[in-house]
Amino acid sequence: MSAPEPMVEFLLRLLNTPSPTGLTEGAVALIEAELSTLGVQARRTRKGALHWILPGTDPRAGHIGPKVLALSAHTDTLGAMIRAVLPDGRLRLTQLGGYDWTTIEGAYVTVHAQAGRSFTGTVVNDFQSGHIRQGGSELRRSGENLYVRLDELVGSGHDVRALGIEVGDFVSFEPRAVLTPSGYLKSRHLDNKAGVAILVELTRRLVAQPVAITVCGWITVHEEVGHGAAPGFGDASELIVLDMAVVAGGQTSDERQATLCVKDSSGPYDHALSNRLRAAAHRAGVPLNIDTYPRYSSDASAAWSAGHDLPAALIGPGVDASHAYERTHVDALHACVSILTSYCREP
């Protein structure tokens, strides 16, 4: 199999860089470095988000009237923190972000100790040894019966603390990122590192061939806990959020295509802006699915809830098994890039 294209190669590196909400420095630094290779200087916000500006070729850009488009994706992911070090050396967890406990059972993890060292482990349940104990099949997984089994010579809470591990230390889930010969990308955390890769690739194209409008890129770092975009998007006059499209029974989203989300749990997205994205897809000759998600919110939801006055729409690649071991296809990434490039070049 030949080396992956730049967008996919960057995505694989980003997937393999831990960034649970609250511990995103490594991923933000990686994105910052990638943008630097494109000649784009990004800046950090006080809250830790990353943003950059691609000035439009229209001399009026930045003044009242011409469009200033914000494009947003989040690089923070689901994760956990240690909430208890038990007397026998087991570690109980508290969730970062919303997911079903069943989706992390058996996951390989890294414990990021405050002192700077990292330790590997596995999430197992209290009834895991099936040859000895019964009841595991009926067990409702929760934070009370799942724990991290450290790959260290520990047998007590004292041993664990001697390593420098304590309550409040972050825990990241190993992504197990794979690019298959058929073009599927399967990994944890495609939500929403796939969106970040799309935004960086779009930036690459706009640097090579600038557009009339001013485009502002934003990477938020607290989306999974609901307030990533609460500070807003500067002087933007409209917002397009890049986030996953949920593939599941009864939905129109597809792993190999882009989807426009027109409604989620926070209500409908801006109708006129969504229609302009539909038109951009038509101009690009790219299929665009339309879908709604009953248990979903985004950085647009956070911005609107914080009172920011701008229209917002949401587009993204189809992702199967959301908030678990996810999967998408490179075709969906390309579809999103093509639609957004068409949109930025619209008259």
C-alpha cells in the first residue's frame, strides 16, 4: 500500500496524539506545526483554542458588509480522569464527555500522571475472570464496576501513588487508528479529528489559491463538554462547523459521503446558510446527504447558547459507531473538502 496522501497522513498522526478534553496541548501543537508548514501563523486563545486568518483578495474584506466566514472543528476527544485509587491498586474513572461505559471496556489506555510520566493499562470490569466469577454478562457497566488495570508492578494504592499517579490525572483511550487498503479509516476519536484534518486540507487549498472572502479557521478544545465555542468566533459573519455525521439505522448519513446536519438536539441550523452549502455541493458535483440527529450538539450549539449573533450550519463526513470504535472513508473527507472549497469560491 502506497503512503497516504497529506490529509490522511496528518489525520493519522493527529489520531495518535492523545487529546482528551482538558489535555489537548499535544494535538494543538501538532496542528499549529502543520499550519506553519503551509505558511499560516495560528494564534492561541486564552482558553487554549487555536485560530488563524486567511485574508480575502477582495480589498473590502474585513470591513462591514463583505462575508467573513468562520470554519470550526474541535480536537478535544472523549477521555477520562482518575476519580479513585483503590486499596488494591485499581483505578476508578470519571468520564470526560458523554459515552456509554460499555464502549471503553477492554480499551487500552494511557494514564498521564501529573509528574510528567505516562503509564499504560487496560479497562476491565470487576467480573472479568470468567473462569472464576459469574455475572459479567448481566453486568450493567458503570464507573462503579469498571477500572484501569495498570501495566506496572503494583498491588496497593500506596504502590500506585509511589509512581506519581493520583486522583485527577488524565486518562486517554488508545485510538487503534488504521487506514485499510479499501480506504476506510477506523479509529477512536474520528469525532472530531476527521473534521480537523478536513479544515487543515481546506486551508492548504485556500493558501494555494486564495478566495475573495476572509476565512477564519478555529480549532476548539472543549466541545465534548459543551463549551468549546462559548467565547465565539471574533468578527465572523457566519459559521460553518465541521463535525462528524452520525451513521446509524434510520439515518441518511453514509461513511463514504458528506452530510449536512439541518437539526440536532439544540434545534434547527440556519436554513439559508444550509441551502448555500447545498448549492455549493451541486456546483462541485458532490453528493450531499441531509440528516437530523436527536442526541447531538456542536460548537454552533455552544456559540448560540452563549448569545453569539451569527448564522451557523454543520457539515461533516459520515462516521459509523459514534463515540466508540468509529469508522469513516477517505471519500467522505474529500467530499467535505470539495464542497467547502466550492462554497468559499462562490460569487
